[in-house]
Amino acid sequence: MNHKDLISFAADYFPMLVRKPAPKYVSESGNRIHGMVAEFHETPKVFHAAEMVRDAGYSKWDVHSPFPIHDIETAMGFKPTKLPMMAGAAAITGVSIGALLQWGTTTFLYPTVVQGKPFDAWEPFVPVMFELGILLTAFMCIFGMLALNGLPRFHHPLFSHERFYKVSDDRFMICIESHDPKFDPSATRALLEKAGGTDIALIEDDD
């Protein structure tokens, strides 16, 4: 995630504190362009179109479907999620905090003999270390998943596109975002047309 992506990410969560970077493309009305969307009527067509967009080198785009599409993550070129590493780091942090907290408390602040063991015996520390490790891991899995998915988000520019609501019924859509390094209105439209997309439209972001 580069500097501009980080600022845009923060602006989605804290629009009252962080302003989005200057848009690369704007509409005739002066609104920033969120991206370009295209419709597809059949699963094989949107699957093939996703492969074409992936092979064209786009990285900021998504497929919208009324139901899960088998192996669409391969067609989109998804990379393995970073969430397991984040959860592992949270687990190690929780265990370390639990151990240091108890060791410092029983050894220096309130020396306590537990079952005749030395003050720095690690065996009595295990339950608290386990609980803190599980607690931080659970929170990281929940909030990390939401953050990686850009959630919660109470408004999205695609909601202003009337035809987008067909995605919950019988349409498939691909949206390529304007902050993708390879985004170009003419070239992107040509790619979506070649992929078989219909009703191609620019989506404005009036935030």
C-alpha cells in the first residue's frame, strides 16, 4: 500500500479528519471518478472477463455477483491474505504481554509464593498467557478482516449507479477503480468492451 492508498484508506474511515488525495480523473460536473463499471449476463463471460482484466495488469478492481463464483479468486489473481500473519503476531503479542505482566507483578511488585514454586516460575503464568493470546488473536481476526476488506463502509460510489442494484438479482459486474495505476478511461473502456461487457459507465464519487 503506497502513500496515496494509505491516505485514501484513512479518508474512508475518518472523512471528517482526513481528506482524500486530489483525483486523477474528474467528470464534466467536477466530481472525482471512482471507476468504470461493465455488466455481464452470464457466469462464464464474467469469469473470462476477470481473467482478461487480471492479465492486463490491473490491481484495483473487483467482481460483483449475485452468488459465489467457483474459483473466481484464481481468475482475479488474488494473492494469499495477510490475515494469518497478523493473527500470529497478535497471538505472540498476547502471550508476551501475559508473561511479562505476571512475571513483573509476582517478581517485583507483589512477590507471591504459588504452590511453593519460585517467584519467576512460568507454570502458573500459562492460563493468563493462553487467555490473552486467544483474546488478541480473536480481535485481530475480526478487526483485521474488516480493515482488509475496507469495512465498515456506509456508503459506496457504486450505490449511486442505478443498474448496480441488478447485481443482487441476475447481473454480474466488474468495476475497475480510477486510482489503479493502469486506469485510463479510453483504454479501460476498450478492454471491458473486448471482454464482452455491456452498459459500460463511469462512476462518480461525490464525497
